[in-house]
Amino acid sequence: MRDYELAVLLSASPAGGSKDSKNGANVVTEAVKKVDGQIVKTDERGAKTLAYPIRKTTEASLVVFHVALAADSVGQLDHSL
């Protein structure tokens, strides 16, 4: 198993709030478990202003997952996300 970092921008909209972020984090967690990996550590870096709007959103929550995976599972994880 090798160690990898997976940085993800999750919705930080005022309408959804932290509920959207939790759902996004759960999607990543389930995808990692599906390819027989494990999440070693999760760093929530907070809300960040985006350089340009994505789907009319200018702010997102940055979460960095420290993941242990087999080298051949990286492609499967990339495809599932």
C-alpha cells in the first residue's frame, strides 16, 4: 500500500451548508473503501474563494484526504470519482 493525498472541493453554498460537505466527504470515503483502501487522515481546510466560478459558485470547502491504496487501485478510484 502506498500513501496518497486526495484534495477535494466540496460545495459550501449557504443553502446546503455543511450538510452538502458531509455528503461529499461520505462519497469519497465510500469510494476509497470500495477499492480496498483506507483513509488515514482527513484535513478540513475550510472555505476557500475560487479563482473563477464553477456552476455559478464562487466559494467551496477544501478537504484533503490522506489515503493508503494499492498502486493498481488508483485508476479505479479516479474513475469512480
